[in-house]
Amino acid sequence: MSGTARILVVEDDPAVAELVSLYLRNAGYTVTHASTAAGARSLLAEARPALVVLDLGLPDMDGRALFAEIRKRSDTPVLALTARAEEKVEGLEAGMDDYVTKPFDPRELVARCRAVLRRSTGLPGGGRVLQVGDVRMDPARHQVFVAERAVQLRAKEFELLEAFMRQPGIVLSRDKLLEQVWGFAFPGETRTVDVHVKQLRDKLDPTTARIETVWGVGYKLVGPEEHA
Ligand code: CA
């Protein structure tokens, strides 16, 4: 994955959103902003952020319900913002990655974001284990298992599978996969994606997680409960 990490800031208070975005941009992150849960939902699929900074008091939905929705679809780390300190334990118990209580020092928020990102993707041993059906991936150790059998993947096959496993059930276009895995938009080379998908299917067979072809669009990885 190339480029700077993208952070999605979900915050309805324009002053707070502006301040947070400014500090995160100055720290070198790419920032996308949504002021409602509905806006966040579409940006999550489109922008594929590395981290979500989530205000728990949103106008159209409880932030915790949105968090539960995010967690159902992906393992994207979430740092919560709230006005109420007592929500902290509850949030951490629900599986949020970190928590900042308003009012906060934006520099502290940036430091926390950096720490969460480092834990989730950066350092050896820091990546979370991903699981779809009986396929399990440990990104930090660069290992893939089907049931308990280790599967050897080449570098690009691994990155392609990682892109699918971080977004299970989401249709990914060939261009999007090229950009995410090969690091650039190269529309003429989409056959490269097809070839690698075929290799992945061969190597992962038999498994309960399938890479399904969505005709005219691309591919998606689905677990056993979602087979077409
Ligand atoms: Ca709010």
C-alpha cells in the first residue's frame, strides 16, 4: 500500500472537524471528512481509510451503532471522540482502538492516531489477524492459513488477498485493485488482476471463502454465509 495513510474524520461540529483535519494534514495524512453517519458510510467504501476518527455524537445515528457497522464490514481501526469521559470504558470494551475526550489537545489526537496506525499496520507483530470463512491471514507475519494448513503466496498474491480480506463482501473493481496492490492506476493492465485472482483461487482451494466474479465490475471476497 503506497502513499500517505488516509484518515476519515466523522464529526458534525464544523469547528472540531476543521481543527482535527488541519492537524492531521499537517502531520502528513490524507484526510477525508464526513459530517453524518450516512456520509461516512459511503466514504468508507469509496475512500478505504486506514483509520476512522469517529465522533460518537452524530446527528443522524449513534456513533456506537456506526462503529458496530464498521466492525461488521472491516477491521479498520477506529478512534472515538466524545464529550463524555464515562463512555470511554464502554467504547474500549466494544473494541474501539482508542478514545479521546473533548475538549482535547489536537497534538495529542495526532499522536494517538499515529500510535493506532502503527499498531494496526506498521510494525512487525502489530497487524491484526484477518479472517474470512476458514481463511486466516496474519499480515504482520506474512502468513496465510486455510483451516490450519499454511498456504504459500507470492508477494502480489498476498497483497491482493489482503486487499480482499480487509474489505470482505465489498465489490472491488480491477482498476481499484491495480491501484491498491500494484500502487498505481494502470487501466490497460487489468488482465494482471485476473491472472493473480486465478492463482489465488487455485492456491486457496478448497476454502469456504470465495473470490466471486461480479461481471462487468470486478471481484469480491465472500464468506460461507454470503455465497451467491
Ligand atoms: Ca457531535
